[in-house]
Amino acid sequence: MTTTAIVLDDGARTILEVWGERGPTIVCVHGMTSSRKAWTRLAERFDGRCRVAAYDQRGCLSPHAVFVQRGKACDGKRFAKLLADELDALAASWPRGTLPAAAAADQLQWRGVAAATCELHARESCAVSYAGELPLRASPGYRNVAVHDVADVAALRARLAPLSVQLKALGVASAGKDLAALADAAPYVCAIGSMQEPPLDAALDGLHPLTGF
């Protein structure tokens, strides 16, 4: 397996990963909330028979919000700062795509409101706001993320309810009863470390992936 940093025509950067050394080449393109790593299992399946190539699409891997439970080892305020530092460091190997004009305008507005109403950690490649108990406000994506406090799982469900069908995926950094209690909170709910590798039968927008075929 090899990884190569690629510079696109418009100057944006991405990462190309290739598995295998012989056979026909299969080029794989992932969807939203995913990455090139989503194709690892497919590459393993074709090992020795095909070369599998995948790259990171721009604008994916960008959650809108993170909810941190109060009273735990790391509170929301500290988590926001840590997340901003990690996202900034991540830009070297997982670069953010060039912002379209509309997204750049949305980012400017989102960051301006965040700076005026809460605590904002802005970097060139990302921004994280600590919004505490403020109402959830959709971000423009592109690694602009809001961190909110939440008391418990029940409170989280109440915060997510207004999103209704607009919520597509939910990653849970917990196991056991917390993950089970949130199983129906979004079309795709998983442990946060496996969000980029959904099972083949995972729901798409709440529907079976073969709906319509």
C-alpha cells in the first residue's frame, strides 16, 4: 500500500492511496462523511488480483457539531481547544479542499457569529467554537465545528430532535448502553472510530441502500 500527496489544478491538495501492485486498476470514490479508508476492505478482498486506488474527496469528513457530556474527564471548553489543534495538525496529511465562493462566504458569517457569541478557535485550515448551551447552529462544513455541552443521553436526544431528517450520521464516542440508547437517533449511528467505514447494508438517508433498484 502506498500513499501519495496530490496537488490538484486549482492548488488544492489531497491524498491518493493505492493497494496492490498488479492487475487491472479499480478507482474508488467515497461519499459524504467518508474517506479513502472506506475502501480498505474492498482492497483487501481484491489483494493479488487488482490494484485499488482511492483518494480523499474535498469537503467530506466534516462534522457540524460535537456534544460533550458535562462532568467527564474533559469538558467541552477544553475539548474545543484540543479539537482545533488536532484539526489544524491534520491538515498536513488530510488537507481541506479549496472553499467555493459560497462556502467561503458562509464560513465568514459562521465564524463572525461564533466569535461574537461564544469562544472561537480559528485556524487557517479549520475553526472550532465552544458554544456551551447555545442552540445548535448548522456550520458551513469544511472543518468548521461547534462544540456543545450536554447533560446526558436523554438531553442529547432532545437537542438532536429538531434536526429530524436533516441529521444523516451520528458518531458516538462511547460503548454499551449509550450507543444502544442512540441507535435510532439518526439513519447511521456507529462508534465514532468506525464512521468512515459503514457496513455495506448501512442505511442511506434512512433507506436501505438498494432502495429504488
